[in-house]
Amino acid sequence: FDADMLLPDTKNPYNGLLARGLTPYFRFSDGKKDAKSFFDNFRPLYTYATSQQKFLSLLSGDSEIQRVASSLDKEETKFFLLFLFSMPSLPILYYGDELGMKKEENLVSVDGGYSATGNRTPMLWDKSKNAGFTSASKPYIKISTERKDLSVEEEKDDADSLSSFLKAFLALRKDHVAFDNDASFELVETKSFCPIVFIRKKFAEKLLIAINPSSRTYKISLGDFKGN
């Protein structure tokens, strides 16, 4: 399931409040942030999955909902992806989210996509006319017009790009067993879950993850936590 759909926007159920909508949780701001509803929904699902020796799967997005980068800028999206790939789940990345692809607005609907057609534009592989996606003279769905410096080819050598950030974090994730899907998960209770703080543990490795998408400084009691 889509990570954002566990915290829906009551005015628009297709725009969750973690990474989408008018005031998403991961947008850098000093406004009120509250991820309690997300974890109120997530924890019983996680508990049930683990009791069945199964795993949850969190998605960065899908073809039906607005792309993350349409609501968050590059640095904010890094925080969201860090959260997504640190949580206990089988994370699934919707194609192009690692580049920062945005929804293409006002496209003619194809295959019954209606407004969602703009979330389904071709993958941006390079700087060529059709972004390396097809040799056809006219793609079935229009290539995104907002693709300056936005492609696999252009981002791979840019250390500051979104995809380079994600590659670096995935390499780090691979080196730590505490990020494994079956590693334990302990959520640290904080007010409205801002910042989001949790502990992952497997074997002798214990990691503390704290994600604070705001400019405010918080003090959190971690009790007897001793990590490596």
C-alpha cells in the first residue's frame, strides 16, 4: 500500500498528508506537524503482518495519485525517501520518483487515466527528444515538459541529485542488518510523532533513526538506548 494513504487528506482521499496535499508532513516548515494518524494505522498492520511471518510493503506512490515531487522539493523528498527506506517494510519505488519526476498537468486522458494520466508520463532516461524512452515519433503519453536536468543520465554523475542520494543511502542500508525487513522496529513516542524517531535492531546491531523535517530543535529522552 502507498505509505501516504495511511494518513489521508479528508478533503481529497487521493492526497495523503505525509508527502502530498497542501501541507504535507515532510514539507520543511514550522507549522504543526502530526504523523500520529499514520502510525495509528501503521502499527496494527505491522503487528498483524509480523504475527503471520509476513512483511508490509510501503510504496513511494502509484499511477493513481499525485507524484511526490509535485508536493515536495528535492531536499524534502530526500527526507521522505529516507523515511520510506528506513521503515520495516518491503519498500517499492514508483518509477521516476527517484529522479523527482512531477505530475504533468493538463494532459489528454488516455486509457481512462483522466487526471491521473499526468502521473504516468514516460521514464526520463536521457536528454534526447523522447527521453530515451521510445524511438516513436510521438509517444502515447507526452514526455514531461518539466525535465531540465532531470533524467537518469544527467543525475548519475551529480552527487547532489535525488537519485545519487538514494543510491548512497541504499548502499548504506545494504551494509546494516538492522535495516533488514525482519529486523525489529520500536517506535519512540514523541508529541504528534514530530520528529519521527524509531529503533531498528537485528543481532548485535541497533540503530536509532530520527527524522525531523522542520527547522525546530527537539529534545527527546531515549532512556537506556545504546546503539552502534
